[in-house]
Amino acid sequence: RGSTRRSDAYRTARPETHADTSNTMAQNAQQQAMMDKKLYDMAKSMEDALDDELHRMNNMDQDDLENIRRKRLESMKGDQDKRKKFLAMGHGELRDLQDEKEFFSEMKGENMMVVHFYRNNWPCKVMDMHLDLLSKKHLETKFAKIDAEKSPFLTERLKIWMLPTLALVSKEKIMDYVVGFDDVGGSDDFPTEHLRLVLASKNMIDYHGDDAETDARRSTYEKTTEVVDKKNLRKGGGNLVLGSDDEDSDFD
């Protein structure tokens, strides 16, 4: 029995024969082939999935580009139509109004209009220079000027007490004023950008400080720009009070 156990033990541990080696190699080759096929199938599946995703993304990109192109063309056409409309309404320049009658005519139908009450002096010429520049940048707003000394009714009705003064008009109503140079730094050597930001803050132009230089200096402008209280604008009386007789129009 012991011999049998030794023989069994020996059988378990005996060296492989040539036939055993051949069988093992065949089994290993078969297993490797199966493994290779699985890897190939997996790689093929991943490649197909990637191709499908790339195809979908390519189609999506094309659709997106087409939509972007279409929307851009529509926007450009809309902008061009607006430009033509604004130019036909007298926007794009600083208009010199000859009299009060022309003032009333020019303001009709305007959502945003800036009117410079001026006289023939240096501070008013400085203001004209900046307004002329802004009129070409902001076609959405009408810019005009009128000689205060030749417009006694308007200057009295609107209580214009300092020149230059900008009257900010929307839908035949005076919404606010820019009196003198206080809002733009207190001197006549201010940059146009100061006035641009003041008018934007008063909703008279569409501007949000798009360029980097403006963004960097916006906080400085806001700190140094003092917004004049409406009750102090009409020296000698006549506050602009909503709900009063002035609510529908300042020129009744």
C-alpha cells in the first residue's frame, strides 16, 4: 500500500512527458487565441463606440455651426436694419437744433436722446467734442444741441441754470440731467469714456464697459463720479416729481 501511495505521489509529481508538453502548449495557444479574440472584440467595440461618438459630435458641431452662422446672419441683418433706421431718424451725429420747435420735433418717438444746452464758450465746445464722438459710437441714441440763449422757453421750463447742461430725454420726458462737469470729474480735461459711463449709468446709451481698459477703471470712475440729485438740478424751484403734472410730459 505504501508503495501505491508512493506511486500515486510520484504520479502527481512526475515530470511531464513530450505528449503532456504538447497538450499544454496546445491548451495555452487556445487560451491565448481566445484571449486575443476577446481583446480584439473589446477593442473593436470601443472603436465602434468611439466612431459613433465622433460621428455624432461631428454632426452636432456642424449643426451648431450652421445654427451659429444662421443666427449671426440674422443678427447682422437686424443690426443693419437698425442702423438704417437710426440714421434715417437723425442718429449718428451731433445735431444742431435751430430753435425750440425743432427740439420738440426731434424728440418725438425717441427712446433715448441727449440734448446739450450750450452757449458759445470753451466748456460747451469741450462737451460738444465728446458728444460728437459718442454719437458715432452709439447710434441707438440721438445726440443734439441747442443754443440756450436762443431757447428762453425751454431753459425756463426746464430750469437750466448752468452751462453746459445735458438734458436726458426718453419718450418726451426729461429723465435726468448732467450739469456742468461735476459728474465727469469736475474739470474740462476729462476723457470721453467718463461721459460714456455716466450716460450708460443713466440708461441713455447701451454700454457695459466692454473693453478691458474700461473694466479696469470702472470702479475708479464710479468712486469719482457724483450723481447729481434731481431735486438740486432745477435751481430756483420746479422739482421733477413723478405723479405731478410733469409725469406724462415735461412740456405740456
